[in-house]
Amino acid sequence: MIRFAILGSGSGGNSAVVECGGARLMIDAGLSAKQLSTRLTALGVEPASLGGILLTHEHGDHVKGLKVFLKQTKVPVYATAQTAHVVKEQGIEGAVWRTFESGQSFELEGAAIRSFPVHHDAVDPVGFVIQSPAATRFGFLSDAGHVTHGMTESLKGLHGLFVEANYDDRLLEEDTKRPWSIKQRISSRHGHLSNEQVAALLGDIAHAGLTRIVLGHLSSDCNTPETVFRRLEQCLQQAGHPDIPLHCARQDEPTGWFEL
């Protein structure tokens, strides 16, 4: 069995916790160390029980709590060599680093973890597929400017998925707070995923065994749960899988546990 919870997701910080076989893992550490510990504890997870922290990339909203958290709790950190190098330069000391190459697979306390490359304006961003000994598979895709064939292939056959759904095209275009240069960066091939891009991905990977989709990193100005649900429910209906439940992770509080 695999179960997972999102500690928080949005431009203010991102983190998740996954239990798989004998492994208990955190993915990203973009909340403050205090919030990471508080939200883990609220889910019944002692921070010291973590077997590892997986990093998708080095941006602050994915690593900003790491330095203080590691001073309080000694947990090995798994990242690509390039990501580890950049994060180390931010002054993180005393961490035990386990580096891997993008696309590489490795095992951690009974969980089989496969990384895959994604396109984002970071040094070496990755997503993850985590597989249990019973072959239950959970995919994690955050911060990606577009969906490649390789990403789609990596995410086929999942039983659960966390995926970024950052913006709605119309709401981004109509937004008056962001200059055009920022809008271009968000919608670029190294920016963030739109509702339409997520719909296309789900159209390719949805199947009867996919029992949970959790959406994250929604823009507070350029997306809403209602907007993304409406689009993805339409997509899943067309794909012949209208009963796959959708959930939106929030910035200000953790989700409950999702079991696969």
C-alpha cells in the first residue's frame, strides 16, 4: 500500500509526505521548518521517522525550510547532483546527500523510486514515480512548463497522481497584477502547467486503476478549484473514466491521507 498527503502547495511553499512499504519520505521542503514539523505531526508523522527527503528542484518554494529542518532532524536528502550543488551553495550544512542522475531509479527502505526529467526553469528538475513492493504506483509531478512524451510514458499505469495545475489560460491572460514578461515566463515551455496541459496529460494516462488525482500549485489569481475541476472532469468523462476523484491541495493546511 501507498498513502500520501500534501503538507502544502502553492507559490508560498510546497511539500508532501509519502508512506510506501517500510519507507516514509518527504518530497520537497518549501514550507518553514516549523510548519513542516507542525503539519507532519498533525498527520501523525514524527519528523525523525522520515527515511529521506526527495527534492524535485532547488527553487525556494520547494527548499526554503530545508536548512533549519535539517538542523533539527537528521534526514538524508536525495537530489540530482546539479540540484544538490545549487542547494548546498545556499548554505545548507551537515546534510547527508544521496545524489542520482535524472532518469535514474533507486530503492529506499522498500520503496522503488524512479526519477524522470521535466522542463522547468531550474538547473535539473525531476518528477518521481514511487512503487511499493506490491506494485502500487504513485506519481509526483510539480513545476513543469510542458508535458513531454517521456513524462507521459513515465506516468502511465499509476494508481495515484499529484500534479501541478497552476493556471487557467483565460484567467492568466486577463490578470492585471502580473506584467507581460511574468505571464510569458509562467506560460513558457519552462514555466508551469495550465489546466489544458493537465487535461491533455490525463487524457493520455487515465485508466481504471487510477484511483486518486490531487492537484497542486494552483495560482491564487489565475486559477480556482472550480475552474480546474470543471475542465478535468470534462476530460475524464471524454476519456471514459468519469469516476476518478479529484482533490485540490491548499497552501494553508495539509490534506488528509490518501490511500492507494
